[in-house]
Amino acid sequence: MAKLKSNPYQTTSDLIANAIGTARVFGENRRITNLVASSIGRMIIEMDGSNEGDELLAHALSCISAQDAEHVPTLHSALHALSVLVE
């Protein structure tokens, strides 16, 4: 049975929502932050050579509000660093 390819936008939203939810309760977790940032980075690389990678990164950044960024500052910084690398 073939595995259905997941929607990268939904996956990104879910990863970030889970990271924010966990951070609100326990504080930002370095392992979760690294996992989320690397997963999003991998999805961007898989979209190699298209504007979709830029759009996915913009979507990821839009998932973190200013208020949420206070809970996940390292993740927010990591995504901004990815935006510099993608350009």
C-alpha cells in the first residue's frame, strides 16, 4: 500500500502549533525546536528550485504570531535564518 504524500503546508502548521503548545506549558524545548526547523528546512529543499519553498517558509513564519514568538524565540529565529539561506 503506497503512502500518501502529505501536504507540506498542513504539516508545517501542525509542527509549529505543537511546538508553540508545548512551549506554553513547559517552555521552549531545544529538541523540538531543532526537529521542527530541520523538518521545515528539509521540505523547502525538497521543493528545490521553485517558489514553493519560499512560499512554504513564508507560511511557516506567518504561523508564528508576535505573541507566540515570545514562547518559541529560538524557533522563530531559526526560521528567519532559513529565510536568509533560501534567498
